[in-house]
Amino acid sequence: MEICGLAVSATQRGKLISAGYTSLSSLSSVSPSDLARDLQTSESQATEILKAASHCGRLDKSDGGHAIVAGAQTAWDMLHEEDLSRRITTSCADLDKILGGGIACKEVTEIGGVPGIGKTQLGIQLAVNVQIPVDFGGLGGKAIYIDTEGSFMAERALQIAEARVEDMSEYHDFVRKNFQVCQVQMQPQDFLKNIFYFRVCSYTEQIAVINYLEKFISEHNDVKVVIIDSVTFHFRQDFEDMALRTRLLSGMALKLMKLANKCRLAVVLLNQVTTKYSDGSFHLTLALGDSWSHACTNRVILYWNGNERYAYIDKSPSLRSTSAPYSVTGKGVRDSASNSKRIKMM
């Protein structure tokens, strides 16, 4: 059960979330004195909060006794679901190939790289591409875009949507010659109407939005991708208490993994880079440390190789570690073209 369902005041719930207590399980082993210190409140109030959590926990157990049994699934069923599941194309054939066909649903995919490498461009591209109709080989879904940095551009999304409509029109002309007609009914503005945008300005807002996602998606059940751009931004600033940061990040990661699996959608986390010292020298690595790398199913690193952009599968249980070139054009992410003027940065 989530903290948002706890029978305490809104102020106390806000303090709990800010301190990293986002679920009842996170309160199960904490003492009143420790909770009072974390919430900067009296020990008596902390005790009352723990009593309310204990009561809710008992109710939750009595109502959910059959949840584990009802959720059982055979490995054969899982394999069959994977065979039937569709992926979100990146609009780059080489990148799709190393991703097994595109970004997978029911998984958390982290995509990181240096500034200017195209992370936001790829995020916007996925928010548009998830809407490609089923008749054209897409998911026909909608997107949630959580913007922590203010980098999302509606004008850029419109450009990419216009290019997508052009692509579908070309596909329509091709298949019509082969006696299979797929009408292009979506217009560029339709793509923008199906992107739900959340702008968050602090880590508490970010956690609150993530806690709200399951309810929002239950009311908009066509959502097939959640993109956070970037997952890192608010957790790299003003954090003196690293234990608190670790607790907040762990709770957020668990919620996103649960959301991806339960709602059968793709979660895409865009990440920044930082420097790490090892083997006597500094090198670039994705932010939030080694422990955060376990929060995702797949990890993709974007980097420059000379004048060309590349994507590398750094971690995946099912994909081979390999690289593929891609480019960012006026129409969005596309197959590689050696027209970039940037120098190698990673």
C-alpha cells in the first residue's frame, strides 16, 4: 500500500514522501525516534503515524491474501507473451535492431549520454512513435512525458509528428500497390493531443507524480510509454543526506518497475553523465552511481564516435552488448548520416 492512502494529514503525508517513506513497507522497521528525526516532528506524532501505518497494513493483508496466488504465471505463458508483444520503434533501423525491434513494453529502459547527444530528441521521438496505429505496425498508444529540466519542446514534437505522418503516407502509397490499403487518418496535432505532459520542479514533485501515475493510467488505459527526462536532475542537487537519496531512488525504481509490468507499458528513463575516477584516471559514466544501474532492465549509453552518434547496449538480460549508429535530423531520429560536425566526447 502507498503512503498516499495512509490515514494521516496531507502535511504529514508530504513530509513522509519528502523523507523517502513512500510505502507502508518503508515504515515497517523504523523506530518512532528515527521517524521523528527524519520528519522533524515530535516523537508522539511519529508514534501516531506508525500506529496508522500498522493499522493500514493489517487491513491490507486481510484484503490481499490471495494476491500472490492469483498472480502466478508459467514460464511458457511468459515466453508466449514476449513473442506477441510489440515494441516502440526509434525510427532508426540499426538502433531498433540492437534493441530487438525497439523499446520493449513491461521493461524499464535507461538511456544516458553527454549533453547534446540526442536524449531528449529520442524521448520525444518515442512519445510520437508509440502512437503509430496498429495497421502501420505500431502500438496505437499514448505517451506520458515527465519533464524535470524544461527541455521538452512542443514545436519540436510537432516537427517530428509531421515527419511521422509523411512516413505513414509513404507507407500507405507502398502497400496500396500491393493491394493492402491502410488509411492515414492521424494528423500532426493528433499526436500532440496524445502526449500527456507533466512539468516537475523538485524531487518531491517528481515522486508525487510517479505515485500518481498508476491512477492516471487507469483513467487513460491507452498509455503505452512513460518517459522521464531526466530521472537524474533533481537528485543531483542539494542532497547532503545520501542515505535519504538512496532510499528515495530505490522506492522510485521499484514503483516504476511495478508500473511497467502491471500496466504492460514501456518506462524510459533519460539520464545524465558524470565523471568517475577508476584505474588512475577519470572517465564518463551515467549519473546516480552503480547501485542505480540495477533499477533498469536495459541500459543504453549514447556517445560520440568521431563525428557520428552511436548507441551502445551496456546492460540487458536478453540483448547482446553491441553498438549502432544513429543520427538526429530535422525529422527526428533517423538512420545514420555522417553530417554531424561535433567532436568525440565519450
